Amino acid sequence: MELFRYSRSIYGGSNQLIGANWDLLPVFVGAAILFIILHALLSARAKRRQHGSP
Amino acid sequence: MDQATSANSQTATAASARISRHKALDRLYHWLMAICIFTLMATAFLPIIGIKFEWLDIHWMTGVALTVLVIFHIVRAIGWQDWRNMWIGFADLRDLWRNVAHLLGARKTPPLPGKYDAAQKLYHLGVAIVVLAVVGSGLLMLLKIDTPLWRRNPYLLSGDTWGIIYVVHGMGAMTIVAIVIIHLYFTLMPDSWYLLRAMIRGSISRKEYLQHHDTARWKA
């Protein structure tokens, strides 16, 4: 997946950087959701341990 | 009369039992910033995912409002608040390590923090960096649009420089989406409800203070 968006200059030559690739948005959302799932699982396990459950 | 005196005394005791956490001005700042961030996210990303509307005017005006709020917060934090509450020191790094150890099972209880815990301080630092980057790049992008206050001048910077500014703004905006999702998660966790109540009412109970905080590090 490309990190950036480019446009080709009308005068030719190299591609022009024009911004971040919006297709990355689901990656950012997914990373946040992954963090939340991981934290929720670990903290639930830690809480069980803290309260003496097996 | 005696009953009234007794009731007043009880009310006074109940009031003193509450610990002030956020002043009204700081709570107002927090909620105005939240409104700005959600408005900016909606006007930025809804058109990208296919919901088309006239987003630009709302977006830049809200961006200017957010800039004013951020400047207000910086001035207030330096001049009127104890900025050391948010400073990340050695004790915070140690707490962070102990929190990770607690989550991974190497430590039975998490450490008690001062007013803010290490994760909250790191979160604040991250938000500060990303929001400043997005606000800074956004202010430069205002040079590309006509407004009642100024005329556009897109030729002030080269095409390559504009590309970098757009990348900073876009990457920062997507990072803010992730940060907001994580912030909502921590806000809605039952253990953190007392902090949400404090951001609405301004105070926490003495019981919550003693239960969640190290009284030596946060002398309320």
C-alpha cells in the first residue's frame, strides 16, 4: 500500500507529492481497535489475578 | 433550627469531602476542543468515504477555532496552571513499566499515580505533538483558500513544500482518529468513569481520591 498520493505534472517530469494516501485510514482505525482489544484482554486477565481468581 | 444547622453541617462535610480536579474553564476548554475535533474529523473524512457536502468552510473555520483554543490552553497551562502535573519524570517512566508488568502478570497491583498517571501524560504529549502539527500545517493551508479575511496565495511555497504540508496534515489527521478511538475506550472503561464524571462536574469524591491516587504525589 502506498503511503502517499502523487500527481503527474502537466509539464511532464517527476511525480508531484500531493498528500497522504487516504486508503491508510482503515489501517489507523484497525491499529486503534487492535490496541483496545489487546489492552482489554490483558487488563481483564490482570484484574482476575488481582482479585485472586485463577 | 437545630435540624437546619445539622443539615448545613452535613452539606458542608459532604462538600469538603469532594476533591476539585478540573476547574470550570478547563472543562469548558476540554469539551469545546472535543466539539472542534469531532467537527474537523467529520468534515475531513465523511467526504473521503463518499458522503459529499460543502465541507471546506466548516472545516477551516473550526480549524481556526481549534487554533485559538490551543493557544488559550498553552498560555493558561504556562501562566495559571501547574504544568508539572503533566511533566513526564522518572517516577512516571517507572510507573509505566510497573503498569506494563501488572498487565503482563509480573505484578499483582498497578502503581497509584499522582493527579495524572503515566499513560495519561504520554497520551497528552502525543496529542500535543499531533495537534500542533495538524494545526500548524492547517494554518499554512489557509493560504490556499479565499476567505473574508484574506486572499489566497498558493504560490508562496513550492509544490514540493505543499506536498510535505499536506502529508503532515493528512497523517496527523488519521493519527487523531486513532487517538480519539483510544481516548473513548479509556473514557468508557468502568474504572475511568470517575474521571469522566470529574470532567463534567469538576470534582471527585474523597473515596475515589484515596482509592485511585497516591496522596503523597497529588496533595489535594
